[in-house]
Amino acid sequence: MSQNASSNSLKIIPLGGLHEIGKNTCVFEYNDEIVLLDAGLAFPTDGMHGIQVVLPDTSYLRENRHKIKGMIVTHGHEDHIGGIPFHLKQFDIPVIYGPRLAMSLLQDKLEEAGVGDRTELRTVGPRDMVRVGSSFLVEYIRNTHSMADSFSVAIHTPVGVVIHTGDFKVDHTPVDGERFDLQRLAEHGEKGVLCLISDSTNAEVPGFTPSERSVFPNLDRAIAQAPGRVFVTTFASSVHRVNMILELAKKHKRVVSVLGRSMLNVIAHARNLGYIKCDDDLFVPLNMVNKLPDEQVLILSTGSQGEPMAAMSRIARQEHRQVKIREGDTVIFSANPIPGNTIAVVNTIDKLMMQGAKVIYGRDKGIHVSGHGSQEDQKLMLALTKPKFFLPVHGEHRMLVKHAETAQSMGVPAENMVVINNGDVVELTRDSIRVVDKVPSGIELVDAAHSGVVNERVLKERQHLAEEGVVTIAATLGWSGELISKPQVHLRGVATNIDRAKLEATIAQTIELVVSSRWAELTQALDNLSELNWPRLQSDIEMELRRLLRRELQNNPSLVFLLQTPIEPPVASGRRRSTAKVAS
Amino acid sequence: MSQNASSNSLKIIPLGGLHEIGKNTCVFEYNDEIVLLDAGLAFPTDGMHGIQVVLPDTSYLRENRHKIKGMIVTHGHEDHIGGIPFHLKQFDIPVIYGPRLAMSLLQDKLEEAGVGDRTELRTVGPRDMVRVGSSFLVEYIRNTHSMADSFSVAIHTPVGVVIHTGDFKVDHTPVDGERFDLQRLAEHGEKGVLCLISDSTNAEVPGFTPSERSVFPNLDRAIAQAPGRVFVTTFASSVHRVNMILELAKKHKRVVSVLGRSMLNVIAHARNLGYIKCDDDLFVPLNMVNKLPDEQVLILSTGSQGEPMAAMSRIARQEHRQVKIREGDTVIFSANPIPGNTIAVVNTIDKLMMQGAKVIYGRDKGIHVSGHGSQEDQKLMLALTKPKFFLPVHGEHRMLVKHAETAQSMGVPAENMVVINNGDVVELTRDSIRVVDKVPSGIELVDAAHSGVVNERVLKERQHLAEEGVVTIAATLGWSGELISKPQVHLRGVATNIDRAKLEATIAQTIELVVSSRWAELTQALDNLSELNWPRLQSDIEMELRRLLRRELQNNPSLVFLLQTPIEPPVASGRRRSTAKVAS
């Protein structure tokens, strides 16, 4: 870090979560102590071929690993805890504090990844205070969100109190009865909050976000009116929603079969900790379902986003072995498509309808609400905490800008806020907020096999392969420059009607032509053929082959050209068309 | 076609446009005469790697080319005329009737593709009647839509009058003053319409679609308030919108520079035909723009959908040579993102904002309206035409279902309508509508080079290449089964940290191991090595190499293995590790 930054100031460095929804990861640094707040993952977007998981560049943390005193987790969503198992392979975090449900989910993740032996996981409850390092005292303040057991935090630092909202909406009628601790926020507002760091997801949406409870009567009606089986799909992590669906199943005397690993996993953890309360006999295994009358069955499934491998998507594609849609089924999509998933979702809906299901979906049905506060929720947060400085986070750029405008409309001066990007180093003192530096803030891509970080070059190669396919040509050249085998050509992913035999013949001619035109020059001053500049010859041939392919195929596929030569060079120096034999 | 279909019935066979928005292509067939209505293209969706254009499978038309009497074009949108140049390479259409603007755009397309010499293009105007073949008399009825010069048609057939709405909304205050000919529709309703075939795009949207005029005051305000340069992006084909933007530029004393080939093209054709009226001196070339005061400039650009190569997208990525965004610029997105484009659009908006532009976007700004009618427009169409039978088209499955429900709510009996898919053969008689058959209805994919139709296998190969990359291995085996060159290995698009030298050594070992274990058996009964089953050996080696790659790379890339052998086999029969030399 540059010397712009004052000592005795707090540095806030978001490594992820800005200019995006995802991979929320924030560094708080004071002197030589770092505390992390959340470490999430993101999912790949278009063009990230073969990528499973997107992580923030953590080189700043790797370089400053000795400063890391601990981590604060606000809640258990993937975009807040999903990165932790990956990071623990690269640097240690001595202690992680978090709510019970998040810690329970995290524990599983760490065990599965085989990491975290040197990390202590400690659960916290409402109003718990935890000290991290010597500079940070963190207070957990209950908030309301789509995930159960979610918190905002007040971080007491040497420069003042910083409130990070975590993810929140203001839900006055929470499903689990755990109310937003507005009193504690107000108390901090009264005493003085130096800086508010606040969730910007719905900064563009006017009004208040409705209570999670508001979907209950609409789901109730949809299930009540269903003549046969009911399928419901929602986010596995929306614990309150899942809770209500299970409650409604019981009310309508339907047993529940749960499809999808993440749904089973969250339900197990949430039941175990009491966030979902229901009897064991509410659930039946899938193979029992077909033995029950249709009107006694509710199938709760993953796939609300049209994810290709999720249960509901496989059912829609008629690829699910045990579940087939039939006339009389009702399918409820209790989730809105996240931008980018819209086409996958509507395609799934259409497929289900074509097989005879009645599908209930769409914003006008009142069967989904956001877990993030809208403009009025955001104003209430600002009004309660009365911060001197403001830092909008958790959102794309225009959401951050809008959230900053909202704060200005409430009297926070424009110079008391910064709209930043990942990697920006925000310096906070008692009197100022400013960006003083930038740390690496790119992304790290992890592929399906988790076999390694996929870099930019590999992605570009994949893009080119995807668009035009690949032509592979192998040829073996003898030590006299003669083709000692018929060149082999292989097309994969290439669109063409070309005559293969003709193409192969043209390729052989081209290789022979290039070799014969270069051979004299290349072998001129050589004592021994093993000194011959094969790479040069190979690249000369390759250039001509590329030209040939463009001409013959009328497009520009990737080319892999492998020029082989016998292992043993002849002892005597060679000349073009010499009679030297190739050693076996 | 099967014998289910009665003679003396009208067959209606949509080859595209159902279960999708795009590639509208409809066949009307009576006895041995076919008339086509529109022939559009669609754009590729996720996973269609390297594809530029999606066309309907036209094998039914190719097989019945002798029946084709002509084509009716309703308007000039790409999803209604874009397929024609491709089709004319495969079968003749003797005559194409259509509105002036559509024909003008089509003429260009045909010239560019070098097709259509044997096709007569004839322009039509409101209430024109054209005879196609002996069975079809087609009447053009002016409608209102986002594209200028758009029509519905009444097709007089031996079984009765069929009205096809084309694309429409009911716009009582059209920008060009060309009013919807509701009178003619009503007259048909009075006389009796056998079947209505109607646009379902907005079947899920309640209410009326607002008039195109309604965006005028909002665009006016946005431009009036802009302190510096104004950029506006919209669909090039939205001629009315473009017209209003040009009018507003004049009003606010701004000259206009037009960016993007399609925008320039549509403006040229529309001005030429009088659909856009403005003076030449309204326009300035781009290189003049920088010499003018910012507040006298309006730049009208393509890229409203975040298309990667469009002008506005290149400006946002700072890749446009002549145009750089700066503080004080205002960018107006006068278009909503089509599902699937949302992420590209919001990323473009964010990038423009970060460079200092004020960006005006979003549904709440009143700067875009749809060109397709909502539920109330659709009801009005049903009310005016009072059809006996109803066929919803131009929409995804759930839109067709919803449109059918709307028709039922207005008294059309459920048994008097069919919700169909592309390729379904609808038989219409005076007394019945039913699906009697199915013709091929898949898609044909055309790649960037238009070099050929890309088939399913090629797409699957591209998908695999994209996800995991490709490993190419070439090895040359002598006639004694010995490796006569070091195997060459090339990775492309493969994510791995593996030691290359080690991998190459392991590959060589594997090849030698397979050869030595198979050689005796493969060569046992042979008189001459040229009889040796090389493909069998190659596939045995390939299987082992695949296993090796899975193990070593922990993923499963595509493998291309090229096994080479010298051209000339030795004359004597060989045995493993024989001393036979390889002929040069």
C-alpha cells in the first residue's frame, strides 16, 4: 500500500461485492490488524466457459496474511460464506465468528473441502460483543433478511463506530418472530455513528420491500386451489420461505418430499437449530410419493432459477427418473428470475406447461418478495443510524450511485460519501472519508473440477474453441525434409461441408511446398541436422496452414499443428532430398 | 404429409414463431398451392456457440417447392423478413408482396446475398388486394406497430376469410398519422371471419400498450435537461422512435450524428420513402461532432441491447476510436432489454456511468413502449373481427396459452382454438380447427461466416471444447511398433498447473505400454504389416490416454489423438521390436 494512507486511520477495502451482486468480501484494517467481514463467492456469467465458481483476487490478503486476526460472518448465504473454504487453502484465519445457522453451514463446507483445521468457528447471538485483535470490538445486531439468523454489525474501532448492515430489509412481521433490533441501531445513532456501510441491492426500487409474511396468503391460496400434486420451487437458502411452505403443506394435509441437495442440506441444518419447526412425519422419501393420492403430496424442489442440473429443470426436461409431470399438477415458482437466468426460467415454465402442469409464476402473483430493502428501508436505516460518513456497498455501480443519492437526499453531504469499486482502499478518520489507494481486485475463476484457477488466456482459448471449433493437423517430417507419413487432419466443432480427402491432400501439398521453399535456407550452414530450427519451420508451415483453412473453410477455427520428427537425427549433415535414411 | 388431412381444407403450418419470439414463418396451403406469410430469422441463445443466425427447418418447403406460389410480407422487421435471403438459396419464391419499406429493406438484403433473381418483389399499400395462386386473395389492412408501414392481412380462401394480424398494437395516435384501419377489420367481423391468427407477444401484460407518442414528452424533457452532448440508443428498426428523436434534435437545435450500420441503413430507406421527414442539414458526420459545442450535438446509436459489437457497447468499453464519454454527457436508453440481454445492457449502463455520463434508463422513465398490444389490444382485435376460430401465434408457449384464455373469456369456445407448436399442421374447414399432422420443425443454425449449417453434433463438440478445452496428442509409430518420435502434446483452453515434461513422459510411457501389450496379438496372423489394424490400436491407445488425462488433470477435456505411421510399410511381415528399418 502506498504512503498516502495515514496511520491511525481505519482502512476499509472491499475485495468483492461492488459493481456486482456476489462474492461479498470486505477487509477492515487498522495499523497491523485485519478483520474480514464475510467472504462470498459469485457464479459465472456469460463467456466464463466451464467455470463453476468466481472468487475475488485475494493477493492482498495473501501478502498480509500475518495481519489477519479473524473474520466476522453476517449470515449464511453463499455470496457471504461460499469463498471461505477456498481462501483457507491459501491463508489462515485464526477465528471466524458468525450466527449459528451460518456457522453450521460453514462447518459442512470446511469439512467437505478438508480445510479449516487451524480455524476456530465461534457462534454468536443477538447483542453479543466479540473482540478481534486489539482494535476491533464487534457487536452483533439482529436484522431481518430472506435468510434466517442474519445480522448487522457495529464495529467499534479506534476512530469510531462503523455500522455494516449486512444484507437486510426492514421486516416488521418476520416469519420466525426474530425482530430487527431497531432499538440498538437507534442507540448507536444517538451516540454517534462514524460511518454506515449499507446494502444497495434494491436502491433503484421505490417504496418499502414487503414483509416475507406477505407471500403467505398467496401461497396458501395457490396450494388450496391445486387439484392434484403441488410442486414448489424456491431458493434453498430462503429459510423463511421454506418454513412457510412446510407449514402450508401441513395445513393442507400434504406430505412433503424434498428434491435437491442444497434444499435437503439447508432444511437439515435449519431444523437441527430450530429455525424450521416441523415433525419428522411431514416428510416422505420420493419413492413413497407415487403411492399416495395426488392431493396429499407437495414436492419442494431446487431449480427456481432454471439451473440446468437442478431437480425442477430436470423434471421439466423429462430427465428426472422418478418424477414425471402430468395433467393436474400445479407448479409454483416462489422466486423471481435473477437477471441472466430469465430465459432458463421461462423455458422451464413453458416445458412444464406443455406437459400439462398449471404453473404459477410472475411478479403479479405475490408469491415472492425480495430479501433486500428498497429505498424506504434504506432511508430508515440512514435515519436510525444518522451516520457522519456513508459507504454504499452490495450492488452494481448504478445501485451504489442511487443509494448515495438517497443518502444525500437525507442530508449526508456528498463529500461525506464515496462510491467505490472492488479493491479501492477507503481511509476513514474521525473527520474524513476518501479513497487513498487500490489493491488487486480482479477475479479468480475455479472450474468444475476445482482443479485450479482458470486464467484469462485459458478463457480466451475456450471462447475461440467454442465459436469456431478446432482443426488439428499432425505431420511427420523426416530428416531430409520429406513427409514420412500422410498428414492427419481432425476437425472438432468446425462447421463445414468440405471434402475431407481433398482437404487432406491440399494440406499435404501445402506442407511440402513450405518445406521445399525453406529447406535449402534452413539447412545451409548446418553441420548437423539436429541444429535445424524446427520451431521456425513449424511456425512457417502453421502460418500457411492457417491461410489455407481460412480460404477453404471460410472461417477461422483454432489450429493445432503438431510437427513431428524422428527422435534420432542422422549423424551426417543433411541437404534437401538427401538419401539419409531414418534410424529406427 | 399423412392422409389425416382432408382435401378442400386449408392447412396452416407455422414453421417458426411459436414457442419463441422470432423467425416468424407461416405456410398456408390449399390443395397444391402454398402461400408463405413472412420468413424471419431469430438470434442465437445460450450454448449456440459461434452462431449468428437461427432459421427454421424448411425441409417441408424444399420438398414442396413446386407448390409455392408466392409470399406475403406484413412488415420489415428481421424476425419477419430476415430469413428470405437464406431461403432463396434453397427454393424459389416466384413473387413476394409487401409494404414499401419492408420491400426496400428486403431488396438490399437480396442484393447483398446475391439471390432473388427469379423472385419478383411487388409493393402494396393499404386495402390493396393481391391474388396468389388460384386459391388465395390477400387484402392488406394497415395496422400500427413499432415499425412503420406495417400491415395485418385478410386472406380470402375457399374455406373462408382468415385474418392474420401480423405484429400490432392499437395506437390511436400513430407518429406518422397512418391510422389502424379498424373499419376494415370491423367490416370483416360483420361479414364473418373464419379464423383469427393473432400476435401473442404481450398476452401476459394487462391493459393497453401506450401509444408510441407517449414517449415523446419524456424524451423531450430528457433532451431539454441535458447540459452537454446527448446520446440516444434504440432499435434501428423502430422507425417511429427514430423519427421522434430526429424531430426532438431539431427542436433542441442539435445536429445528429448516426452510429451503427443498421441505424444508417434504416434511416436511409425510411427517409427515401418519406417515413422519416427531415432535412439533410440535420445530419453531420462523426468527425464534425468534436468541432461543435456539446449542447448542439445528438448522437443516435445502435447498441440498445448491449450487443457486443454495436456502437454504444464499444463506446462503453472505451473501444470506440472517435467517441469517448466524458463528464456532462447524457445517454438515453430508449429501449427495454429483451430477456437474455439484461446483463449486457446493465453492464453497458454501468460502464457509461463510471466514465461520467448521466444515463437515463429503466421502465419508470417512460422513454420506451412496446410495439405489441397487451391484453386489451388483443381483446379489441377479437371484438372487431369476431372470429369463429382462433389461433394464437407469435409468442412463447405460456403467452399462447394466456392469449387463448383471453379469447375464451370473450366467448370463443375452447374447442374452436388450438395452441400449437412450430411444425404443427392445422387443418381449417368451415366447421372445424384441428391439428392433423406434424412436419419437420427444428432449427438451422448459420455461423458467422455463413459457411454452412451448423449441426447438433458440431454444437455439442463446441460446448465440450468451451467447458474443458482440448488436449491434442500426436505420436508416430514405426512399423515395428516403436515410437519413432517423441509424442507431442498441446493443451488449449485446459486449466491445469501440471508439469508439462512429466505429462509428456507419462503419455509416451502409456503409448508404449499399450502398444507392447497389444502388438503380439495384433501382428500374429499377418503376412504384411500394412494389414495391421491401426484404427483398433489407435482407439486402444486413446482409451488409455483419456484415462490418464482424467487422472492427471482431474478433469475431462476433449482429446484429439493422432497416431501416425510411415507411408510405406516394410515388405516383410513384422514382429514386435523387429529390426526392420523404416523406409524414407
